[in-house]
Amino acid sequence: MKTALLFISFLCASLLIYGQQTINGSITHQSIQRTYILYVPASYSVGTPAPLVLNFHGYTSNANDQMFYGDFRPIADTAGFLLVHPMGTLDGSGNTYWNSNWGGTADDIGFTEALIDSLALSYNIDMGRVYSTGMSNGGFMSYTLACELSNRIAAIASVTGTMNFNQSAACNPLHPMPVMEIHGTADGTVPYNGTGSMESVANVMSYWVNFNQCNTGAIVTNVPDINTSDGCTAEHYLYQNGNNGVEVEHYKIINGGHTWPGAPIVIGTTNYDINASEKIWQFFAKYDINGKITSVNQLNNNGIEVTLYPNPTSSFINIKYKGLADFKNTIFRLYDLTGREVLLKKINSLPTQLEVSKYPKGTYIYRLKNSNTEFMGKIIVH
């Protein structure tokens, strides 16, 4: 697996050039130099607070491999979030790891908090929209942050990770925590049904459903089997109506291995009916640290405020500005989460109303821009 990931990293690096958008950085935490790879999309605007996604690699892997294998960069280009890939330290066996309550010595919780603060000094980060995801040990780390750094984390998603018994016993989040788990039933590294030290996926879902006080009965949907040659299928479990509107979601990959669905290479039985990165961002985009986002109200550095309402909506979106007299040549663009532009509208007067009922249900990203200001956010059509 490690060799395959190194190969794809080399191949992709040869084919794709991100220029100034990809930054190798480091900070010093507890007298140890810790490194990371930051991806800043071209859509990032210093005048608009951007969400931050932490993407943690798996055991024995590294930040560069995770950037390519669990790739969020095309989504970040459209959605406008900053994407950071932290690098773990070496355990007693000389392998890279995250200290997710396995008895290691690295202060990875403190490092993560310091990394968030360091990035916030250089970039306009929406501190209420910091999310964590990761593969395998990186999934364990995301659960650790949900339990022990919940004051900084709005939502988490794990791919092929789970919680160990130490985590579940000591977990004490400060707010309802949206959680997504994507996991294969034939995972031989982190077994779906658990081990003597790892919780089963069912137990992890039950813990978060109960903690968030969601409906205990899931809405179960069979994911369309659009790729019949990948050797696996998928089911989606949705637990709704948690406190602050949060939900718990699970993609159960039937016969899936220890792999990232939709990955650019096959290193085991990999599902291609879903793209894990897309599903995770669709999940994250619904929440800030206070729970489900129910309205869009943004203030830029010039004191100009824009409000889009109602949100979610099933029919129309109303747009109004405060603090801006000249609305001429304002351009409104709406994108789906694959980056496809579905609406382009020139607006010469505000408030105004746009119809969105003709679009499929889901989350959309909007950009509102003129010569004076620019805003970006999300709209949910239901």
C-alpha cells in the first residue's frame, strides 16, 4: 500500500502543477518541528472567511500521500475552503502515526490546535467552520479531536477509522458533534465489527447518535451501483434530528476493503459508487460549530453585510445587502459540489429574489461579486 501511494504521489506531482497554491510549512510545538502541506485554492479571497479542513494521513503514511489519495483539492477549488495535511511523528517502531489515545507520547491534540492558530495568523479562516477528516489512523485522530478539541472542531468524518475503547470511555465533547463514518465491511486492518481494542462501527455510530440525541432509527438508502466492476456496493445510513440540528451519517461499503472510496488508485477493494471526498465535504458544508447552518449572513472587512434567506430553501433565495450603495454589475454564480456552474445571474438592484426550485436537492456554493466586494457561502435546496 505504501509503495503504491508513493508511486501515485510521484505520478500526480509530475502531471499537476499547483504553483503557489501548495505550501510546505512547519511550526514548532513542544520544541519539535512539525510539518504540514497547505493547499490554498485559487478561489480563496482574503476578504472572505474561509472554512478549514484538516486531512490526516493513516498509519505509516504521510501528508503528501494523503493529499493525493484522499484528494479534496478539486472540491476546495470550487467551495473555497483551505485544506491542510498535517504530518505525524514516528512511533517506537519508526512508523508515522497519530497519537489518538494509543499510549504514544506525541501531543498531537496540542499540535493540531497550534496549527489552526498558526494558519489563522496568515489566512482569513472562519474559526467556526474548522473540520477534521482522515484515513485509518487519521480517522481515529479525527474522533480524538471530536472528543478532546471540540471547542475548535465543527464536524468530523472518518474513512476506515473508528474509536478505541479508551476514546469512547473518556469522550466529552462540548457541543453536539456531526459525525460521518465511511467504512468497508471487509476491512482487514480496522475491522468493521471491531477487535479487542477497537470499537465496532455499529458501536461508534450508536455512541454519537446517543450523544447528539438523534433519532435512533436510521433512514437507510441503497446507493446506486453505478460501478458494477468494483466488487462492492454501498448503503447510506442517516440519523436525523439531533441537538442543534446535527446528524450522524454512515456509508457502509459492502465487501469494501481498507480503502478510500473514489480514490485515484486501487490498492484493495475500492468503492466507486461514491466519492468519499465529495460526500465528506457535502456533510461538512451543512454545519458550523453551533450546529446546522440555517441562514447565510456574512460581513466582510469593509463593513458590508450580505444576507441570503431562507436557507435551506425549496423555492426562492432572497438576497439583500447592507452598507453598499452601488449594486451595479453584481454577478451571482451558483455551483454544485462537483464544481459545475448551474446559475449565472447579473444583478443590478437589491434586494432581489432568485428561483432555485428547479435544481436537484442538495448543497450548492454561491459566489456574489462586484467591483467593491466578494462573498462566498452555501445554499441548501431541500
